[in-house]
Amino acid sequence: MPRRPSLFAQSLNLALFGAVLGPEARRAPPRPGRRRFRRAPKPDRT
């Protein structure tokens, strides 16, 4: 089996991910806490 994921597997994964997260994200409004955390600047790794 090839080490790198095939395009088919990638698309299938993405489709599954979208099918699961799509409705959830649309149904529930984003929480302010989560948005703040996501928009926080990432610490630069040196």
C-alpha cells in the first residue's frame, strides 16, 4: 500500500468530514469563546 494517501481516500475523507461537520456547524452558531481562541495569533516557533 502506498505511503501517501490516494486522491480517492482524501476526497472520501473530506466528503465524510464535510457531511458530518457541515450540518453541525450550520445548525449551531459559533461560540464567542471558540472564535476568540481560533482567531488568537499563533506563537512564533523559533
